[in-house]
Amino acid sequence: MNEKKLVMIGCGTVGQGLLEIIEDKTPNIKLIAISDKLKGSLLDPKGIDIPYMLGILDNDGKVDDYDKASDKAITGLDAIETIKKSNGDIMAEMTYTDIETGEPATSHIKAALKQGMHVTTSNKGPAALYYTKLQKLASDNGVKLFIEGTVMSGTPIFNLARECFAGSKITEVSGILNGTTNYILSKMENEGWDYKDALKKAQELGYAEADPTADVEGHDALAKVVILSNCILGGNIKPEDVPCEGINNITLEDVNEAAENGMRYKLLGSTKIEEDKITASVKPVKLELSNPLAGVGGATNALTFKTDLLGEVTIQGPGAGKIETGYSIFVDIMSILNHE
Amino acid sequence: MNEKKLVMIGCGTVGQGLLEIIEDKTPNIKLIAISDKLKGSLLDPKGIDIPYMLGILDNDGKVDDYDKASDKAITGLDAIETIKKSNGDIMAEMTYTDIETGEPATSHIKAALKQGMHVTTSNKGPAALYYTKLQKLASDNGVKLFIEGTVMSGTPIFNLARECFAGSKITEVSGILNGTTNYILSKMENEGWDYKDALKKAQELGYAEADPTADVEGHDALAKVVILSNCILGGNIKPEDVPCEGINNITLEDVNEAAENGMRYKLLGSTKIEEDKITASVKPVKLELSNPLAGVGGATNALTFKTDLLGEVTIQGPGAGKIETGYSIFVDIMSILNHE
């Protein structure tokens, strides 16, 4: 099998996690390009020295600072130019998510697919807004579009559905898709903190952003529910089709009352398909403690698949992290390498 | 892609579950042979009419009773003859497990691999006793040997490890691998039944055999731990290498005392690899309630994978059942079809 040429668009936390994994695992790929809006850009068909580049980036240096490029190297290209000139085999899209427009990631993915490159992305924007169209473009160009990192970081969701439930019909998926809100609810129940204190602690620990709206109002989980609906259930819905309620109105009294009745609040993202119609929602739900999702504490994520042949199967694992999300890109690359 | 020719060896509950799934899902395969020690044998290169055969078997008829065979059909062959004369592409081994000898399943699998056929099996005997040798034979013949049905029926374990953790190192697997003992322990804790009453109920429900030794003394879980050690961790251990303790000495007092301390007894099968050395065991373990395996109740199974890149990932699902185990064979067939 020939060495595959990898192009990285975006080289923040996820990209650096990916570089560390490639360095550790030495798969049969050659990194030929990195383009990052803040850190600069390098296209070197002869290959980029990964440990050397990691040394630069780890010391807050830039891609531009790399001084071991070959005489074939080009610097200063933007992302689209990098993709078009790269002659690469696989493009990894790891720029920051813009959930309103899906840009610039969607344009990067389109450009790569049109060039006949396989694509893997951890970016929720294109996956939530344009999955169906992008998948068709991939198919028309005879390449693969994988999105493992968009939901539950590297915990397998899409690879699981594609490879492990092959030939089985998935009728519903429902789960804990946002670690921040799960952490807050766990702390309210276990420590008796009120919502504001639990949120403050989540912010101190770096789970929640200074503006926690996307997490606590459910918008992050909403984007993931749309992705699951379209990618796993074969729907074609938009974010505005999904009723969304966060945990910001859940009080300590609600949590305690549920606990007294042997129940536990979880923010669930759910989607099901019946007669070709998708019904999806994000909302706080009181679960019986015997529900596999009820036991999922802290910042962990979990998802239950309902299938026609296996009944319910639940997978629980990390939902975030530099290496965990870097691995989501890596496992998609491995799938491309292993099944060509 | 050409239609693949399927040979079924063993046509009991699992085999009939598989036939129902094939009938429902119409994958690109042609069933050309069934050989069952009790129900007779048919090899028809022109293909066997599955709904018609299912109609016969559902009415307690035999494979021999099929009266729509073509003029090319041969009846009365034993399993090995069927495999050798079949010119099939995939052999599904679904005879009853003999965990002492692994026979006759091991001979069936060897014969098929030597004929250049892919093999999938739900039979724990060959997988527990001869996995390493059989996998080498498969590799030497350029074909695949898959064993999804040997642990947790169709809940993905081996497909998960192969496809979804590709490129990641799995260092430990630990789980609830026997539904009968988990049911008994759940009933002792939840209903306050003593061990004997819980066992009796499990027997009434058909979870436990009249002779429950294999379940309650841990031998069933032991076979699965050996399979996980050799197939997933790359070990080469034997059943006698694994210390094995069942639940037959666990009293209601033990269970209650654990519960008072916020703990729960589970029969855990565990195996880990450190510096190329496998350490495995089957024994009752008191788990903290926050452990993902502690919440697994009734006859459900679950397994936690420890990996270098993702940390811990737990999967929970059915561990038995006609359709569920039939699906384990089906998903292996789908993997062979999808990745040729």
C-alpha cells in the first residue's frame, strides 16, 4: 500500500493532538501540508518533519517558523490554495466550529472533495448544516467523508454505526452529548450545589466557557443531535427543526425531588426515525436509575442506539480532550487506510 | 461485487436466527449449503430457498425435508464433506460449543480456511482453545476469521476493537460476560432473594441450564476471558492459565453488606497486558456504584476497554438471544462483504 499524503487544515489543540498521535503510532502516511489561519502555512511535497514541527508549536511557535522545508516547499498559502495545490490524498479539517455558517470549514471540505481527497473532520459546523450535500459530493468524487470527531470526540459513534451495526437498522439514538452540563447536573445532585455554583466550578475547571450559553442552553447538544439525525438515521433536518431546552432552568429543588423519587436529571439529546420522519429534541429528562444513561457521571458522554436486531446498545466514553479528539481524526484516517 | 456463496455448519437456534436475518435484509449472498448433525445436510450450488427452508425448520422439520433442491444438489454429506465440496466463499460455524476439545468446530474451521473460505463463528471452543493458530491459518490462506458471536452475542466487541479502536493500543478489557450470574446477583441485591432462590428463578426463565455449573462457577466467563486475551490483547494463553472463581459462594449477607457500603458485587472477567504478559481472572468483585459496570443489571452484558488514546470506553448490550447471536454472524458477513 502506498503512503498516503495528509493535509491538515487547522492546527490548534486537535491538530496538535493528531500530530502527537501520528508521531507515536507512525501510520503509513506522510504529512505534506499544514495551514492554520493564526499560525501560518506550509506545503512541502517532500514531507514535514513532525517531531520538529511539534517542537516549534509546543513552544508557542508558528508553522511559519519551520526552517527545515525542502526546496519544493511553498509557504503563505491560504487553506483553499493549500488544498488545491497539495495533490494530497486525505484532508483533515480541524478549524474552529462556526455553527451559524459552517464556514470556512465547509468551503475547505468542498474544495478537498472536489480534488478527490478523502476528508475527516471534527468540525460540527459543516456536519450539522451540510452533511447530506457534502456526503453526496464525496460519493460523486469516489472518496470518503468521515466525521467521527464531531460527536463524543474519539469515542466511536459513526465508526460504530457504520462498521458494528452494519446491516442492522438504527431507529433511535439518545444520549448525554455535552460534558459540561452533565458535570453541572452531577455536582448539583452529588454535592448539593445550586446551579450557579456548579456552573462557576465548571468554568474554573475549564469545562465551561466564560460565556456558557452554547452548553447550558443546549445549543452544543443540538448541533450534535442534528448530525446524528442526518448521518446515522439518514435524515435531512436543520437545527431550527429541533426543539431545544437547556439546563439553565433546572433548580437544586428539581434535582433533589427527582433523587427522592429514585430518578436523575440528564440533558438528553435524542432523535428517532419513524416512517421516514425524524423527531428530535434536546431537553432535561428525568431517568430511572436503571437506565444505562443515568449512571453516566461527570464530564463523560454516552449514547444509546436502538436497533432492530440487537435492541439497545449503549456506549460510554470521553466527550472531549486534546488526544481524544485528535484520535477521532486518526481513527478515520486508519479506516481510510485499512479499507482502500 | 459478486454474490458470495454462504455455507452454514450447524443450524440450531443461532443458524435459524441468521436465516431469518438474511431473509429480512437480503444481503448480496447466496446460501448454498446447510449441514447439521441432527437435522441433515443439503448442498445446492444453485442456491437454497431461505423462506421455504425456514418454513420447514420452524415446523420442527429437518434440512433433509427440503424438496425444492436443484438437479445439482447433494444430500447426506457430513460437515467436512460439505465444506470441501461446496466451493463456498464464507463458512458460518454455529455448532454447539465443546469447551474441553473445541471439536468438531475446530476441524470445520480448519477445513474451511484451507479451502480459502472466510470464516465467522459463534462457537467459543475453537476461539478459546486455538484462536492464535486458526488466525495464522486464515492469514496464510488470505482469508478472514471473525468471531463476533463468541462474546456478548451481537453486541460489538471484536468489530469494535478492530474498526473503532484502530491504531489505539488496548491494554485491558474487563466486564460482565455472563448474563445468568448477573441476573442472579441483581435479584439477590434488588429482591433480597438468597442465592438458591435466585438461581432457581434463573433456571425457570431459561437463563440458567439444569446444570448451572458452567455459569455459576465462572467457566463460561473464563472461556470468554481467554478469547478476549488472545484475540484483542494478542496473547496466547489457555483456560488453565486463568484463576477462576464463580458466584456460588456469594451469600445474601455478602451482597447486603456491599450495598450498605455503597458497593455492588459483579462477576467480572478481566484481562490486561503489561510488558507483553497477560494477567487474567474471573472473580466476583465489589464495584463502586460510579463504575460504569456497576449499573449493568439483569441479563445484560457489558465490557470496559482501557486504551492508550481514549482512556476507558464501555459498551453495554445484549449477551444472548436467537436474533442477537444470529446478528453476530451476520455482521461478520457484512464486514467481509463491505471490505473485500
